[in-house]
Amino acid sequence: MRLKPTGSYFSVVGITPIACANSIASYLMDDRHVPIGDIFFVTSWDERAEPSSTSQQYVKEVIDLLTKNLEHMHSDGLDDITFHPDDIVWIPEENLSLGVKCITEGIFHKTARNERIIIDTTAGRKTMASSAVLAGYILNNRYERKVTLSYYWLRRFSPEIMGKPVYELDSDDAEIVLTDINDLNEMITKIRNQYE
């Protein structure tokens, strides 16, 4: 029996939809995950600061690949989940400060105060992931939102596993890493205290 959804998932989407789909599938299959009801996407706008048709296509590919992943894994993980491919958080990937602002505002307006927020920083460029982490930090510390960062990584970086769907990988090939923002707060406090 699936638990009632208590969270929303925000995934950064870049030019490799398989990484994003594998990350979401791994999150849904992990016993530690917070049940989610909604999946939103964070991706870059075009050079005119408008929604990018290329990015929209990547989002559609992520949804298709994720559905295939979960079908092969015999999971009902998508039964109670609503995708929001037309309600994207658009960001300028080259501008870290504006990216942080766009992601913070986008997530803030799409979630309830007591809702768990999962921010997946796997895909996208480094500035996109950095913006997402900083937005999570602000949402947690300024707006008292419960934020968990999610990251999918390959334990073995080899050509034979690159680009494979998660259901074709061994459990030793990849994993999902979950970090509560409060744990980062504790680490930052320790570091600050160490150097004061």
C-alpha cells in the first residue's frame, strides 16, 4: 500500500533526459523517500529569456523514459503522481543569482508551507544545480520549508553504463543520495565555529 503523498519533487532538467529519468525512478524506488504527489521541472529558457521548445522536449523525454523505467521495474510509483510539464520553473542557466531567485520563487508558489520539498540536482549544468541547492537553502532557512536535496550518481563512471536506463543497471552501479538541508545547516555551523 502506497503512503499518502506529502511532498513535491522538483527536478533540474538538462540535455541528458536519461539522467533525470533515472534519478526520479531511483528516488521513487528508494525506501527512504517521502511520498510525492507532484513532479515539477526546472529548466533553462532560451537566449531571448523565453520558454525554450528544446527544454520542453527534454521534459517530455524525461516523462517517457521515467514511465518506461518504472514499467520495467514493476513499480506502481506513478499511480498517484501528477506531472506538470506545462508548469515549468524557467531559469537563466548562465546567471546564478537570477537562477536562485527564479527557483526559490517558483518552488515557493507551487508548494504549501508544511509540504516536504525534494529538489533533484542531478541533471543540468553546474550553475543550474548550484542555483537549485541555494534555492533549497533559502526555502529552508528563510521560509521554514522542509527541503531535501536529491542526487543520482554513477558509482562506476564507465562507457558501458552511461546512458543505460536504471532498470538495466546493477545496484552497485548507481545510487540516489538524499541530504536534508538541516544536515547542511549543521555542517555549515560547525565549519563557521571552527574558524571563528
